[in-house]
Amino acid sequence: MQMIDNTCEKEYSCEETFALLDEYIELSLTNKEAAALMPLVKQHIGMCPDCREEFEALLLAMQGQSPSLP
Amino acid sequence: MNRTNEQWLNALQGPSPAHDAAIADLRQILVAGLQRGLLGQVNTSAPEFESLAEDFVQEALLKIVDKLATFAGRSQFTTWAHKIALSVALTELRRKRWQDKSLDGIMDVDEGDYTPSFAADKSPLPHNQVERREVMARVERLIREELTDKQRAALTAIVIEERSAAETAAMLDMKANAVYKLLHDARLRLKHRLAAEGLSSAEIISVFS
Ligand SMILES: [Zn+2]
């Protein structure tokens, strides 16, 4: 039910989310308000298990080498 | 050895000694990235992992070189490359997982006549059992009336059976990236229909909380 409640008229597709995922991750890692800047990415990740899995894996991969981030 | 985005792109674009060096470096970076990124998915310290990761990265490198022109430069090049490598790996792992699972399905015979219920997600105990049952019946009727067979099948597979989009797509003979769209349409239809019936989903949630 929560899922239906969280449904928006306009949502990103998996492709649109994937296209922005690297940018979104870097924003998340540099503590900027990634969710506020890219709310549709955040919304999709909340709803789509496959994209969430990719987000979490990328976050793990990036965190291990974060000292070199801008 | 840290390259700027421009240096990566230049090096990877054409055949040159710089190209080979960049590929070798990127390969190393991506294998290490998979090792960290897949920690929760597979046993990354198993001896088999290395060759698996190298296969994934090999496929990812082909994709990366092929898609160089689509890199928009809004992130570090290596972040973008990690994203592609992880996507290759996770897609493949999911495929393997559900292929194994579908074999399990053949081996195990399900007992009992458990009927999945859409409204029975992980909600806490209701205040009012009767009210809850009535609302559930209404929601299930809407699902029957409002959704296409395909939407219903996708909803069952993903929400109740917790299958991945890739697996659901294979079951329904459609592309994985179309599954999310199908579900979005389904959720939207239910939301509109609930609203039309004067039943807000927030209200329904409150019945279940
Ligand atoms: Zn998705």
C-alpha cells in the first residue's frame, strides 16, 4: 500500500535513473543534498529494487576509494 | 597515474600505447570496484571471484569503449565506469540467481494452498480486524478490475514473490527495463481508482497501522 501511496504521476524509468546514477552518487558522497537536487532519482531508487541494488553497490565501490573524489 | 576525465577519454578513444595503458589501469580499477561493490552479493574473497570479476570487467570495458561518446562528463570518468561495470555484474548475477532459483522451483514441490494477498504487506497488527478485511477485499477487487493480466502478473512477481525485474521480465517475455514502467502504470491506475472511490491510500495505510 505504501508503494501505491508513493506513486507519482511522473517517475523516472530505470534508464533515466541509470543515466544519472554516477552523478547522484558523487553528490551523495560529497554530502551535498543529492536527494533534494535529484528527487526523481531518489524516488525511483526507493521504488525499484534492481536500481536500488545498483545504487548500493556503486556506493560501496566508491566509498572504498573516496579520498580521490573532488 | 590519476587521469582527468579528458585524459581518460583521449587515451581510450583510439589505438595507441596510451590506450593500452589506460585499458590496463581501468581494468585494475574496475576489478577493485567490483570487489568492494559486490561485497554483499557474493563471496568476494572466494578464489573463483577473481576470474568472475575479470569476465565482468572484460565485458564492461567493451561497453565503456563503445559508449564513450555518451559520457556526459557530469561525474568522474571512473565513477561512470564503475557504474557500468557493476551493472554488467549485477545483471549477470541476477540472471544466474533466478536461473538457479527456477531449478529449485522444479525440485521443490510447494505444499499448502497459500494465496498471496496484495494488501497483506508487512503491516503491523490492525486496530480493527473487520475494517481491515473490508479494505483488503476492496483493494483486491480494484486490482482484479483495474489492472491488465500482465500488470497483475508483474505486481505479483515483484511485490509478493520478491523477484527481480530481470526475472519478472523473463517470465513475462518482456524487456527488463519495461517492467518498471508496467508497474508504474499499475500503481498509478490503482492510486487514481482508489481516489475515485474516495479511498485514499493514506487512509488505507492507517487502517493497517
Ligand atoms: Zn529501476
